[in-house]
Amino acid sequence: MINVKSRTVICPHCGHHTHLDLDVSNGDQDYYEECTNCCQEIHIKTHFDEVKRAIDIAFDADDEQFY
Ligand SMILES: [Zn+2]
């Protein structure tokens, strides 16, 4: 079984589509990925849902802004 999933996220800083290879074999992850366009960090959180056999992915700018 291949545990790497490819996903595209939209950079919250500049709107650029960034391609990610997600390794879900190590369970849930919480890390930062640098945008290839604007070089700002995107906070990536992944959660593998065992029931749905699907990845929930959340990402945000992590810039401490609250609306
Ligand atoms: Zn960007």
C-alpha cells in the first residue's frame, strides 16, 4: 500500500496553488510548508480518517489573525 497522497493546497498568503506530497504512514501530521511562489510558510495539518480511508487536510496562514 502506498501511503503517499498528492494534494494541492492554495497558499493563504498569495493564492498560489502549491503541490504537496503527503505521507500519511506516520499518522496525523502538523508542520509547515514553504510556498513555492511567495516563500511564506503555510501551516499544514493532516488527519487520516481510518473509517473513510481519506485524508482531511487543513491549512492556514498561521499569522495570528482572528476575524
Ligand atoms: Zn504563497
